[in-house]
Amino acid sequence: MMLFTPMRQKQEKLKKCNRCLLNYEEKHDKCPHCRDLDEKGVIKLIEMHRDEQKSNSSLGKYFVLISISIIFLLILSLI
């Protein structure tokens, strides 16, 4: 018998915006990210999103390097 059963939230279906290329929930008529922006604002939004993805990617690389270092040190301590 399980005392705790996690409740799963129903995920909304996502659509990809043709303007800013970001995903948004289908329940919205227009993209909430770029609907109030002009073309310059959309370009700036796309650049900010791209920069954020690059920084997240480099952060992931640091985590991998740190993990490998820790595993290596653990192996060395066992020898």
C-alpha cells in the first residue's frame, strides 16, 4: 500500500511561435512572449533567449567536468 501517491499535472500542449520561435501553451490565442513587441523587440528577445541557452550550455559543461573530477578523486581514494 502506498501512503504517498504523487499527483501528475496534465501538461498543456505547446505551439511554436512563428515570430519568436519560442513555445507557448495552446490555450493562448497569440504568443505571450512576443505579442506586444515590435520587430526590434522580437529580435532582441530572440538574441536574449539564444544567449541564455549558451550560458546554460556552458554551465552544464562545468557540471560534467566537476562530476568527472569527483569520480576520479573517489577512485583514487579507494586505491
